[in-house]
Amino acid sequence: MDYMWGKGEACKIVCTQPRRISATSVSERISHERGENVGTDVGYKIRLESKGGRHSSIVLCTNGILLRVLISEGLGKLTTEAPEKSRKNVVSDLTHIIVDEVHERDRYSDFILAILRDLLPSYPQLRLIIMSATIDAGRFSQYFGGCPMINVPGFTFPVKNLYLEDILSVVKSSEENHLDENMVGASDEDPELTEEDKFAFDEAIHLAWLNEEFDALLELVEDGSSQLLNYQHSVTGLTPLMVFAGKGRVSNVCMLLSFGAMCELRAKDGMTALELAKLGDQKETAEAIRKHLESSTSISKEEQRLIGKYLAKNSNSVDVSLIEQLIGKICLDSKEGAILVFLPGWDDISKTRERLSINPLFKDASKFLIICLHSMVPSKEQKKVFRRPPPGCRKIILSTNIAETAITIDDVVYVIDSGWMKEKSYDPYSNVSTFQSSWISKASAKQREGRAGRCQPGICYHLYSKFRASSLPDFQVPEIKRMPIEELCLQVKLLDPNCRIEVFLQKTLDPPVFDTIRNAILLLQEIGALSLDEKLTELGEKLGSLPVHPVTSKMLIFAILMNCLDPALTLACASDYRDPFTLPMSPSERKKAAAAKAELASLYGGHSDQLAIVAAFDCWKNAKERGQEARFCSNYYVSPSTMSMLCGMRRQLEMELVKNGFIPEGVKTCSLNACDPGILHAVLVAGLYPMVGRLLPPQKKGKRAVVEISSGGRVLLHPGSLNFELSLRQTDSRPLIVYDEITRGDGGTHIRNCTVVGPLPLLMVAKEIAVAPVKENDNGKDNIKNDDDGNGGAEDKMDVDNKSNEQPEEMIMSSPDNSVTVVVDRWLYFWSKALDIAQLYCLRERLSAAILFKVKHPNKVLPPVLGASMHALACILSYDGLTGIPLESVEMLTSMVNATEISNFVPGRSVGTHKTVSWFLRSLSSYTDFTVPEVNGALLNDPLSQNFLPLPDSRTANPSGPLSPNFRASPNSVYARSALQPHRKQKQPPHPHREQKQPPQAVKPSQHQNATQQKQPPQPVKPSHDQNATHQQQQQQHAQERTPRKQRKSHKKKPPSGDLSLNGGLNSVDV
């Protein structure tokens, strides 16, 4: 910058960083060295925070910020246009773009590099610099056509590296012998295996060697105990190490060697693992075993004994006890220098902090300052790590890999590297996410080591052996290859609508696999963001403009239509950030935390991990207004830093919605139904669909229920979920569940966060619904084999092609009172009346039309027909949205939280509902300019969306439409009744674009009431004086319009026997 200024030339530099803390700390360091304050020549921009502006010559930002700038400028389209035109955008002002710490390979940085590689020829003034201390420079140079490489030698102080064998020798000499402490009950001779164990091992080795089926063998040896690692087949003498070596499975060989597997053992034919690898021409495997043998000879027998004994009990987890003891050893041997500990995640940080807090050595706060560094910690708290403590006080930093790159803590002398990191990955073949601890790469190990030698000589303690260090992968797997990419795929179409997604992603340095791309495109097509031929729709363009996942963006639009935006903002931000609930250490505290979460969830209907977060935020905001947020967070085990972050993210997302014209200023005007549990559940379903399952009850006592998902697979509920107790009950009910993701973690494959929902919200947002005849032999019971382990087929799927003992297909919808089977997405089955499902289908189409209208005309009020339909839908959901959810009482912990508090925060529905759902559905044909097709077998195959064109002019819309402040989910309002009353006899002018049809005869509502209707609706919010006056006027106006009671009574129709209409919800079919 100074060089270009000296030449009288302009200089504008953008430097990206992988993390927020890196962007802020680097900008502060540059400003400090220039003798300036941040925000003048040097600034930064991260989410929710920025300093400096257009006048700043150097701006540091996260990769995501730069990507959104490039997308918003439409630079993908400009690359094919004339250079003169393409320069008229934000990039034309830039002289340098620096992508720093590129070795981390997050998906945004890879995407940015693919865009910039195409842009560079059109911007000759622009220089792109890619930096990292551990970069694979040759590969990146080749990616950019052989660009020059510059090696900038930097001075670092010497760092002494100690590995596990060294550390165990040091700790063994201390008074508290770590090995003795952790090996209580362990002996040099392992207990004998049972005959059953031997048979299982023989079978697993046999399958692995002959059929290359390794799962069973891996499961047996994963605990790392020596008697299992070195077991020899009873006939062949093969060990697990020999099997993996002969088959060339390098990663498994390295794992077993790190656990302490013996290379010297021989099979019955005299072959060792090394010889089997050479015989099978497995060169990489043979090299790994050879290196292990060389490293074993370089250490003493005592060290080998210590490592073997230690790994037998501490092979696959972070040893918090060893870390505590090592910190104590450092503090006793030296008096100065901060200690930086790298841990995988927040749980390990909490455990380590807890161990240190109960250790008498660290109880004196004047001598030891313990700081936690994690992405969930606010920026202000994160900056404390850079401050030097007062003399005589030692700083101990417990951090994830957030402190691995781009930051310098100048007083750090000692680094403890656990060797682990939390990594999220995605399996496109099973559509399952994995979030568990994994070993770091060599590049990460080098970065961690470098934190100790920045400002003075230091020591790095690696809590893994030298052999493990040599077998670590060189670099981490790029994020774009191990994560879902729906957002990136949508960004590709925003960047260049004419470019095929797969073609563009193949330009990245490490393209994602085809199945990942295909799954992302299918999801975007399901939500309407892409057409079937992969064209970007108007809806997709709007969804991509919001800084959240596309499915979450669509949920926000639905929430606006339902006047339920406030909780939807919380759901959107929480899904993009983290769970605010903390996990205490002691079992008693954990029970209290679970009870507190259940109490919060009960405010919105219960049985919901997601809505517990919504309730927690609303109550936290109420408590904050009274100055009691600290007490609330303590009583309800909520992280205050997470709540503060969610509050800021909500403000940002609200501003984005205002900028795009979706809402006016202020979220409360679009949140009048925010406290209605039925509507809120529908909003949640819209945000989580198509992640839907149903809970299958356990078939045996003592077994757990499993969740069946659309693919036919079955998974378990995580013990940390509020709904875990449901999986332990012996019941015949099969509640529907929506969930955020299926995760394969350290404890198995689970659904952690889920919500029990009713069928009605699912029918509104499902991709596909169809009808089929009800089988006469339906006895209400399933023949399902519940194996309780997440496996199994879908034996209970209905054979819709079997026409025996059922009505002809063309007669299914011939009569309004026909009972029909409703099939959702070809795997979920319910049954209802023909008229009810026909009218629900009409509502679905009107909902789709309302969303499209909102996308095209975000500032306009919905046309009357759509506005009335959205109001009717909100009333239906308010009354019947919770049907199918188990009811149970929740014990209140304190008096801090109750439903009244939340209702005071955001007004809820003003009038309790008491009408049946059929009352709302029976007259959707009241608008003559929108004719409902006749009820027949072709109804569900004839999309009603064709009948929406042309739509009524929005200027004629009723001012009481769903976007106005007085739109409430109340069936008693004049607005709802005028839209939903049966078709009147007076003639209406025919629609100019459609042949006039007679609407179907409205069916009178049934007097039959299901038991589920006896549930009490939430307490209504007392309306203000003006609201009371308005309501009285509406009641008077309705009294003038309604037909006399005697006349209505004479037209009553006797309900059919066995009426199981939508009164009280759809009924689940057991077939």
C-alpha cells in the first residue's frame, strides 16, 4: 500500500480470513504497527460488526462476506460481456485480493478462487495473492495456470516438540502418577476371551479376508484393547493388522498401530503383517508398517511399554486428566508464559475447565486466569486472550482450532496439542451428516506448533506418538467435498443463471462428488428454487438473496404470510448458529437442565427441541428488559453469549427482509400470530421439510422406538433430545417428527433435534399428495418389524395398485363423503373424507400462489382471494395444527417463565378458536373469480395453479389482508367469515378469462366431534380498548349478514356413521 501511494497510484486491498477473530485481530495488528486506529486506513467487516468503510485502503473480512459481494454484483454474468462494461462494478475499484490461510480449504474460499480465476482476464489491474504458511504451493500454482510462487521467510523462535512417549515419561516422574491413576484395575495380562468372543472374531476376520467386508472387524477392534487388537484367528493365525495390511487399507493399519497392535506376530504360515503387505503389492501399507518399526526401535523399551499401556485405555478420546496434570507440571516447573491448549470442541473445553476449577493448584484467581476461546464466545470476550495478565498471574487458554491460524497471542510459550478436532462431514449416499472428533492434519499440527514460537522460544506438547504424527494426512479434506452444498449451488445460479451447476463446480480445485451435487439440486427443485430443467426461478432468486439456507428462506416467506415472523427469525438464526442450551457436568444438574428445556418447550406445545430455543429467546429478551437475564440464563441453563449473538443475527436478517421489501420496518407488524402454537408448528415444518419421519413404537419391552425416514432407513433419537422419552414408551401411537439432520457422531447415528408435529402442517408444505381408496380389510394395525437398531425395510407401505376389495380408482373422489387414503410423498399414509382433502388441496395451491405473488410483489398486499385463503389457513392451523402431538404436564422449575410473559412480548391470537376445521374448509369456493374444479378422480392431477392467472389487481385487495397489522388467526372475524361462508345465491359477473362453472354444493359441517377437540386452546391475549371496539363492530356486522338460526337448523345434515373427517386432524392409516 505504501509502495503504491509513493507512486501516486490508488490502492484498495481486500484480505479474506477463514474466521471472524482472525479478521479483527489481523486488522488491529496492522493498524497497531502503522500507528493508527482501526477504521481509518485499515478496517474490517464481519457478520454483525464492521469498522472502516469505503475510505479504508485495506479491508479484512471473512470469506463469506467477499463471496456475497461477488454474487451480488453478478460478476459471473459480466465475465462474458465486454471488458468496458464488466469493469463498472465493485471489483473495478480493487487492486489486490488476498485469500489468506487458504490451507484450511473452507467451501467459501474454494468457491471464491473458482470465481476469481474466471474474472482475472477481465480485470488486468487486479492482483490475486493466495497465502498460507502450510500451503501446497505447487498445486495452487498449477490451478492458476502456473502463476509464480514466492517464498517469504519469516523469523520464528525455536520450538521444542515433545510427543506422547516424552510426555508420559515426564508425567510418570511426578508425584501424581497419571498412569497409575488411570490404570486402576488394569493388569499386564488381559482377561481371556470367551468362546462367543472368539467365534465372533473368527467370523469377522474370515469375512474381511475373503469377502472384504470390514465393518464387523472394525467394530470389534475400535475400543483399542490389546487382547482384541492382537487376536489371532483360530485356524489361520491372522490378526486384524494382517488382514488390513494384506488388503491395503492404510488408514486402518495406521489406526491399529497407533492403538498398539503388534507387528511381530506371525500367522500359521509364518507371514507377518509387513510380509503380507509386500506379497499383495500394497506399497503404501508396507511403508507405513516399516516406518512404525523404525520409530519403535528409536525409542526405549520403557517408552514402548508406557505407550502400549497408555493406549490400551486412552486410544480414541481426549485425555482431560493428562492435560490437567501436564498443565500442573508446567506451572510447577516455570513461573511465566501463557499456556495454550488445543481441544476439539466445547464439551472438551468445559470438561478441562471443570477439572482445573476443582484442582487446588488453580483455585487462586489472582495467580491463574483461565480463558475459553470458541466460536460461540462473542467477539468482545474473544479479544481478552490478547491482553497480558497482571504480573504474577498466568494465562491458561482453552481453545478449539479457532486459535490455530492468523492470530498471534504474544505471551504464549507453551502449547498443548491434543491432536483432535471437531469436523463435520456429509455422506451423500446415505444423506447422513457426521460431526465427531477426528485426527488433525500435518498442516494443522505445524500451525499449532507455531503458536508457541511467535515472540519467544517455546515448547509444544503433542499428545500423540511420533508414529501417529508421521501417519497424519498432509492436509484436511476440503470442506466442499464433505458438506452439503445447497447454498453454493443456488449461488452458482445467482452468479450466472445460464451456467449449469455441475459444470461450474467442476472448475473448483477439488470438485464435490456427483451425488452431493445431485442431492443439492433435487432439494432446490423440491422447494421451487430451481425448475426441473435447472433454471433459476423467481422464488430461487429471492431465496438466494437472504443470508440463510434456501429452505430457511422459504420458511421466512411462509411465516410472513402466516403473520408469525418473530419466532421464525429465531429459528432461522439458531439453525445457522448453534444450540444455546448448555450441558452441565453433574448428573443432577443435567436432569435440571433437561427439565428446564422441557418447560420452555411446553410454552409452544411441547415435544420440540427447536421451539424450546424460540421460547428461551423470547423469555431471555423479556428477562433482559427487566435486568434479570443473568438469573434466567443460570436457572434455565442458557448461554448468554449465544443469546446475544442470536439477537444480533436476528437484527441483521430483519434488515435483509426490509431491504428486499418483504416486510415494513419493525417485525411486530408481521408477528401477530407469533404465540400461536399451531401456526408456529406449521412454520417449523416449512423450515425443516423434507426432513420428516415417524416414530415406530418398540415391539419388545426394554427396547427403544426408532424413527422411520422417507428413504426407508431407521435411526434412533439422541438421549439429549426432549423427545427421547417418547422412544422409551410402550404405545401404539406413531407421531410424526420433523428434524434438522441425521448425525453420525461419537455415540452412533442419531436424530438430536426434532419436533413432534401433526399431519395438517405437513399436508400444507409436502411436495406431493395423492389419494387412494381405503382398503376394506384395514384393521388399524401394522405388521412392522421393528429391529430397534435403525435398520429395516418399509413393510408397511401400502400397495396402491392392488385393486381387490376396493372402489374403482375413478370413483375415489366421486362423493364428498367418500373415505380416502391420503398418500404424502409416496410413503406417509393418512385417511380422510374426499371433500376435506379436495379443499385442503385447494388451500395448498393457493398457498403456492401466495408465495409466488409475495416473491414477485413483496411490497403489495395479497389479492383478496389469496389473502382470504391465507387467513383461513392460519385459522385452520391455529385450531388443528397441534393434533397428533401427545399431551403431558410439565413441572415448572421456577416462576420466571410463563405463557403470559411471552404473550406480552409478541401479541398472540386474540380469540380462542372453537369452530371445526370442516367449518373453515367447506366453502373455499366463495370467490366466484376462482372456481374450484369439480370433485372427481382427476382433481389431484390437475394443479389449480393454472387458475390463478390472471390474478386480481392487488390495488383492489382488502386492506385487512394478511400483511396488515390487524391480521390475526381468528375464525370469528368478519374478514374470515366473509371469505369462508358458503357460496351465496346472488349472481356474480362471469370471469372474463374462464368459462363459468357452478361450484360444488357445500357440505354442512358435521356435529361429530373427536376427543382431540376437547383440548383447551392457549389463553387469548386480552385485546386493547381499540381492539375491543373493532371486534364488537365486526360481531355486529356479522350478525346482520348471517342467516337466521332456524333456517340454518333446518338445513342440518345427519353426519355419516364413522365420520373421521378433518375435525381434530387427519387419522393415520395403519396398513
